[in-house]
Amino acid sequence: MTRKFFAKLSLSLSFIGLVSLRAVAQVPEPAQVGLPSADALHTLQQQFEDLRFGMFIHFGMPTYMNQDWPDPDAPASLVNPTKLDCNQWAKAAKSAGMTYGCITTKHHSGFCIWDTKTTDYSIMSSPCKRDVVGEFAKAFRAQGLKVFLYYSILDTHHKIRPGFITRKDVDMIKAQLTELLTNYGPITALIIDGWDAPWSRISYDEVPFEEVYRLIKSLQPDCLVMDLNSAKYPAEALLYTDIKSYELGAGQRISKSSNRLPALTCLPLQENWFWKTDFPTKPVKDPQKLVNDLIVPLNNAWCNFILNVAPNTDGLMDDNAVEALASIGRLWKNQGPVSPVPAGPYPVISPNIAKHQPAEGSWSDDMNIMDFGNDDDFRSAWQSNPTVKAPWYQVDFGKDRSFNTIVLTEAEAHTSHYRFEYCENGVWHPLLTGDQKGRVKIHRFDRVWGDKVRVWLDVFDAPPAIAELGVFDERR
């Protein structure tokens, strides 16, 4: 062989070596196939925060059983709102200065308050036989108010509960959401509950989040999806939700000083979410405190406030609740749009392929071993032993997988510089370097294939601890 051939071979091998050492390029916020762009979503988030204040309406089977978690086999015949008047609800919301309403189309016990074709366990099988969702939407729009809908994934009547979910259950969920997003005009937001929360335990794998999310966006691209999952997921990122949502009565508190995400906080005006027999004579929350301690400071922190008012068994709101709403309207005036909502990373909606996979790491104490770094629990963490100078953590997929997004969540924000690698055919390649300072570090990059991912934690001010290392293959 000639000298010229060996020179070309040497040059080719050098080029291959350079390619293997080149980190994969990180990409700006990408457009995901079939979903609104990052800019379009940010506009919707801004419009949502500009709404400032709205009405939650918990109404359904629990209304007639004097408790929020009723017998899931209670008969539909119990539901009989003989004086149902959604116009009264809408006028009461308008008097408070509210800009929208949201009704519980189906709560956890599975009773549907719309004309659904998916089940007989609905308002149409009751003496009422009126489509409450339809009447609600018409009444609120007549007052110039936006329409939101609430929907529970957990459904104890239809046995949609953790460990027993079938494809038939998922199909019913999708069919019900299709009805709700097809038959009632533009829906500004869908508030979802009972999904991947510590108390419901229905995972985003059992009922696949991305599949449902994409269905919603295909039916109504401008409908925001709010999953009430903040009890589990960190406050610093939008994971499986377009809006970060907090249930104040459950002890979930937004940081009014550090929040940088579009957010929602909910609370009942009365003592509980659904109506109770003592509500007409029991004091409601103080309107002055609701205005001064919640509406005003929350709005200043990019957080919309939704106040629940529970209709009674007649289908009307009690006098004391209506009077309190009018008092709020006298005390608080909507000042229009809030300050610009900070633009952040696109929500993560895809399955986490690193969850529960075999993990390894540098030396850690027995109570902080590597299994806690990808156990789908942000309250636990793998933590490096303080004596380790170059800590690392890795996840093994067991086979080649494609991926293009990594989310590194620390227990506390201590790491300021780090490097990711991926392993393909037994060879480790550099993936990216990062210097994000927050607790949650989201990186999107061109798709790669590999069977392992490793992070090196290079610069830190305390022993680093990884609450969750998530790896995702987004559709883009």
C-alpha cells in the first residue's frame, strides 16, 4: 500500500476520533411534533395568569352524601338538584370580579355530570337528567367568563385505581375527554386530578401522560393542561403540566419570593370542597383576608387564584357564599394583565426511561445509595460521600435506547458545573456540559443512542445529592 493511502487512513481515523470526542449540540426550546410551539405555549400561560382570579365549582355525587369521598357505588338516583341554576353561579362569580369558572365534570367517585355516552353512571341516569356541564358553560360564557373543566383520572366507581388499570380504562378516559373537549366549545384550561400523586398512586405509565396530553392538544391546541401533581414534583420546573398547581388546603405553598413559573393556587371558600349540610349557617372564609393574603400577593408572584364555592343539593349557592363573593368584588378590583411571566423550558411530558433502571454511583452512605437517584420519588436522593472528590452517578438501560432530554434534579442546589456522557457499544462519549445553578437542570440536545448515561459532578459547594435523574426521548 502506498504512503498516500496510509496518510488518508490516518486522517480518517483522526476525524473519527474527533467525532467521538465531540459533545452533542444542545438545542434551543424545540417544537415538539403535534404540539404548540414554546412561544405559543408561553403566550397561553401569560393569558392564563392575566385572568388572575376564578371560581372552582365542586358539584356531583359527593354533594348528596355529605362527604368529599362518597361511596363509589352510591346510586345515581341520589343526585336531584331540583332548583339547579348555573346562571346564579355565573352571576355570583362575576360579582366577585372573577374571570372564569371551572366545574368538576367527574370527581374521584366516577359520577359524570354531563351527557356522556361512556357510562350509565351519570347525571342523565339521575332524576335531574340535565347536562350540568353544558348549562355551566353556557351560563358562564353569557357573563363573559372563560370556561375551565376539572377531570379526575382516579375513578373508584369504574375501578380506575392503581394496580388494576387496563387498556380499556385508558380508552374510556380518552373517550370522556374527547366528549368534554368536543361538545362544549373552547375550553381555556383542563384541571386534572388523581394522577401520579402520592395519595392516588396512578402513575404516568399506567395511564400514559403523553398520550393523553397529546389527545387534549389535538382536540384543542389552546387548552392548557394543569395536573394537580405539585405534591410530588419539584416547584422549580414544569414536569407533566403546563401550569404549576398548588392545593393550599393540602399544605402546598408557592414561594411568593422565588417562583418563576406560571402557577395556580386553589382553596375552598367553605370548609370543604363539596357542600355539607352545615354550610348555610357556618361562617365562610373572610373576604378581606382572601383579598389581602391571597389574591393580591399571589397575582404578584405569577400565580392565579381559584376559589371553590360548593353548590348545595338544590343546585344553588348558599346565601352566605353569594354574599362573600359580592364582598370580594367590592374589596378587589382586577387591575388587568400581570407583569410578564418569565419564559422557561418547555414542559416535560414524555415517559422517563431512566425510572427504576439499575443505577451505580461513586461512594455514598448506606442511607443515600444509588437506588434513590431514580426511584421516581423526589423526597429521597443518592448523595455522594463528603470525601469523594469527583463524584459520579449513572443509569443503565440494559439495551440501546434513543433519548434527547435529560433532567437532573438535586435534593438541594449545590452543583454548579457537571458533565454528561453516554455509552454506546461499550464506548463512553461526551454528551454535554452544564452550569445551570438551580435545583432542576433541564437539557435538550440532538437525539443519541446508548445503553447508559453518566453524570460527573465537577463543581459543588456541598456534597451533591441527586433526587432524580430523568432521561426522555421527546418527539421532535
